[in-house]
Amino acid sequence: MPTLTSQIRTSSPEFEARRAHMLALLETFEQRQRAARQAGGDRALAKLRKRGKLSPRERVERLLDRDGSFLELSTLAAFGQYDDEAPGAGVITGVGHVEGRLCVITANDHRVKGGAIYPASADKMIRAQQVAMENGLPAIALTESAGANLLHQAELFAMGTRGGRGFSNQARMSAAGTPQIAVVFGSSTAGGAYVPGMADINIQVRDKASVYLAGPPLVKAALGEDAEDAELGGAEMHASVSGLCDLLAEDDAHAIALARATVRMMHRSGHARPRRVARPPAYDPDELLGIVPADLRVPFDIREVICRLVDGATGGGAEFHEFRRDYGPELVCGTGWLDGHAVAVIGNNGPITSPAAQKAAHFIQWCNAQRTPILYLQNTVGYMVGIAAERGGIVKHGSAMVHAVSTATVPQFTVLVGGSYGAGNYGMCGRAFDPRLLLTWPCSKIGVMGGPQAARVMRIVQEAAIRRMGGEPEAADMEEMEALVIDEFDRTADPYYATSRLWDDGIIDPRDTRPALSVGLEAAWERDLAVVAEPRFGLLRQ
Ligand code: COA
């Protein structure tokens, strides 16, 4: 057996001299690296503390697993350049473990010129993206950036290897199934705004993050508009109005916890989707009997159903991470665990509006890319109608949602817990959209619309036809016709009519919903072990 044996004598003067030389070099290196890591010194740290912020290194440390590793890259990028005002090129990059999984992490050093991007910062961040792409590692961007450094824009903005390259990389990474999470902690302007904009999922910190193409001074200069920071691009605004913020965090620590929870649920190429030890629901499933009103026109919060189906959290309550909670609130979208299986849930809380449909389309694409099975809880009167809804593009946005549901390759499950009317049945994965299981509760109703609505439509149409022919409709005839339509709609909307014709896989006792779904998820999991389909499109934020 050939072996390798050392020929040097570690006690020799030559060895000692070489070692002393190397240690001297190391001293210089360590001193330079220490200085780079403390960009801005105590003054910059004091400014952060005053604003209730963590330093970029603290953010990275909290994101990483305690017992994991972190290989930091190019710690001395930009050394000796830019009058040494951008230590480490104003960005931390590296490869480290998050929830047991290697991720590429980048963090703007907001102590350096507000996190502005120097040419070397772009090179360093794009190199980190390359590492993520080559190895298919998830990329997590801890963002707080003033965008391009305006004093260096000529070496940055239009160059093919910098500027737009980071964003084209982001889109290509998404298309290649390399997931990207952006966590926005502070002001992120222009190029800094596109990082979360192009990310698959973005998390923003309440009262601290602001994301815009142009900040208040530029808006004033360009348009003469006086804009407050929060109104222009605050996290709450993005969470409820623009739809840019997917998960709203209460503070830096919460944002990092949300990023870790997101990684925990992400699909890993070549692996079956994540599972963990099951926890019982936080609330007694028996209580599912008391949630749906006898009159389905009376609204109820679908979260009351969700929190009795999914696994409980360790600290009490159900574990459920709601996606864009305050944007398009007519659809509740979120992720949790059901009997130890990762699961996404989409449930109705009112007629589906354009923002709700846009949110769902993005959410379905994300779940599909992560191979997270989707559960649809239907209680829908359909998509929003009316002049405002049509002008707002409800057909376009509803179609996008139906498109996402139809082409998702992830296992989907549907439970009718209330009404299933109109195209809401389609967008919420009705029978024609091939859910792996479609179950109904005995209180459910199904039909193109409700009986009274159909009767009213038929009456208006018939009255107009009679008048066109010169006649006058008789009220009694119209009432009789309406009653017939209502009777017919009631008869065919009945869950027993539906189940008799196999429009579903059976009516179930609401208390059996979790065990039934658990079997469905287990069955789909077996299949997933054999088939690992890759997503075919990147995520297009809507
Ligand atoms: N390019 C170059 N320098 C920038 C910069 C940029 N885009 N943004 C900020 N700076 C510099 C400031 O001039 C200041 O320099 P100084 O320390 O030498 O005085 C330093 O960064 C810190 O800025 P300051 O405004 O004091 O910090 P802050 O934490 O209060 O605010 C920002 C940070 C990012 C909110 C604020 O600086 C800002 O709005 N910058 C403009 C962002 C922008 O419009 N970018 C467009 C890029 S295309």
C-alpha cells in the first residue's frame, strides 16, 4: 500500500524560520481583516444601536445554525481601493448552514455609505450568486442598501458584468429552481429595491424596511411630490397595498426566524420533500363542527378551520406562516405542517379579488418550486364581479391563478367546507384540476352560482325577451319560473347530488379531515420519492 510520509523536520531552523515568516504575514492579514469587519468602528455601531438595528455580521450570525459552519468569502475585497472607505466592499458573503442546509448568504454592510454598491461590491455579490448557481444552493440576501454608489456609477451601472447582471442572475436562478429569499431590514433603494423585488420570497421588517425605486428626495426632485418614507415604500405599505412584501416581520429577530422557517420547508433537489415529527393540532378537531354557519351566506374566518387541521406550534397556537396576510385578504395563503408533512393552504375569506388572485398565483408557483403540497379549502362565491373588478383586470388575474393551479405539478388536495360557486371552484382546484383528493363536508354546496342569483338572471333575460317581442311579462309567470330555477339549483347544489355523480371522492365528517388529508399526503409522499420534477419557470412576482 503506497503511503505519503513527510520529509521535513519540524524542529529544524528552516521550518522555524518559515513558520515565523508565515505568522508575521498572518498578523498583518488578521489585523486587516479585523479592521474590515469593524467598518465604521464604534461610531457606526452606536448609530445602529440608536436606531435599534443589528450590525450586518450579527444578522448573519443569527441566521446561521449555532452548530453549523460559515465559509466567508473575499473578506478583503476592495482592500486598498476607494480610499479604503468600503472595507470588505461593503458586503458580507459566504456559504453557511441554515436549518441544516448549506445556503449562500449575502449581507449589505449598511454601515458603509448606507449599504451603497461599489463596483467591487457588485463583483463580490455576483461571485456569491455564481457559487449558489453552480451548486444549486438557496441564496439568502440580508438587504439594506442605498443602491448604486452614485460616485462610481460609471463603472457599475451599464457594465454587462455588474449592474444588471445581479438581477438577470436572480431571474435565471429562480428559473433553475435555486430558491432566493430576501430579508429587508432597512432602506433599500433602486438597485437595492430590485433585490427583494426579484427574490422568490421577501420578508420585510415593520417600521424599519423601506423599499422604493426612488426615495423621498428624488421623488421631490423628479415630480415635486412630498412623500413620507412609510407611505412611499414602508414595509406595512408593501404588505397591504403593493403586495411586494410576502412576510411582514415585527423586528430583525422575527425576520430571521421567518427566513429560517422558510428554508426549513424548502425542497431539496434529489430529496423527497421535508417531513418532521408530527405535533397534534393546537385546537380540538371536534370544534370543526361549530365553525360553519347553517346559512352559508354568513361569513366565517377560514383560519378557524386551518388552525384545527395543521400541527400546533411549540409555543401554543397553530404553526402557520401567512403569505401576504394583509394583501388580497379574501384568500388566506400560508404554510404549515399537517401530521408532520409540509403543507401549503389556500382558503377563501370572501369573493376572490384581483390582488387575492395575484397573491395566490405567486404563492402556488413558489409552493410548486419547493414541492410543497397545496390544500385548497373552498368556501367561495367565486371571483369578484362588477365594473371596478373588471376594470381592475379580474379576468386576467383570475386566469393567471387558474393557470398556476392547472400547471402545478405538486400534489394538490381540495376540501369543500362551504360554498363552491362559479369560477371559484376552478381557481380553488375543483375536480377538473385534478386534485389528488377532493373531499366535501355535508354542509357544502356546489354550482355555477346560487339558486336565487340564477333565478334573478333568468328573470331579467326572459323579461327583456318578452318586451323585445312587444309583450309585457306577467309577474306571476316570472315568479313561478324563478321558483322552478331555485328548486333545480338547490337540488343539484346538494352535496349528495354531487357525491352520487362522483364529482368528489366522498363526503366526510369534518372531524375526519386531518386524518384523511394525512393519508393523501403520505400517498403523495411515496410518489415523490420516485419522481422529482424540476420547476419549469422562474417565479414572476405579480
Ligand atoms: N451613493 C453614494 N453614497 C451614498 C449613497 C449612494 N447611493 N447613499 C448614501 N450615501 C452616503 C451618504 O452620502 C453618506 O456619506 P457620508 O457618511 O460620507 O456623509 C453615507 O452614505 C451615509 O448616508 P446617510 O444618509 O447619512 O445614512 P442614513 O443611514 O441616514 O440613510 C439612506 C441611508 C440609504 C436611506 C440614504 O443615504 C439615501 O436615501 N441615499 C440615497 C439612495 C438613492 O437614492 N440611491 C439611488 C441609487 S441609483
